[in-house]
Amino acid sequence: MGCCPRERHRHVGAHGDLHHDNVLRHGDGWTAIDPHGRVGDPGFDAGPALYNPDPRTTDSPPVPARVEVLAGGLGEPVERIRAWGFVAAVVSEVWDADDGPVPTGRALQIAQLPAP
């Protein structure tokens, strides 16, 4: 991936299964539950946040905004977060194909939205 040079790569603790069902409101903040405990790229857990929040929604406006927010919060380039979103979407579609009749393609549809 040309957008992700090796010299920028760093390892951090990652949740490993961070999606909307694993983040709960707790007091004034949020708590992530059911961690799988991974070590890897800071953008790894950002991917599902681009397509997973609401399976009924395929509106494109929230996705570029999410990319910007995630990139800023993680201190990573927008291109890197977008690339992780694409990777996570491909993995999601493969899992869906393995689990059921025909994948919807929704994750890939969201991940392939043009950059702003």
C-alpha cells in the first residue's frame, strides 16, 4: 500500500473486535467491551467504524467525516485510515460470504466511496 510507508509503521495495543455493539455508554463516557487483544497498526480498529455503525444506512456524507475524525484522533494520515477501512470491508465481505447465501456488498460500497 503506497500510502503506508514502513517507516511510519508503529505497533500499539488494539481492541481487535471494535464495532458498535462492543462500545457501551458508561457514565459520561464510553467503554469498549469484549476485547480480543491485538498488537498492530493504530488504524486496525478504525476500519469497522466506517461501515459498521448502522447497517440500514449507506449515505455517503458520514463516511468522509468519520475518516477525518478517526485520523485526527489516532494521529494518522487520512489515507491510511481510508486504506484500513477498505481492508476491513473486504474481510467483512469474505466473512459474510462464508456465513450466508450472498453478501450484500454494503461494506465494500461504503469503503469505496470517493474521497472528499
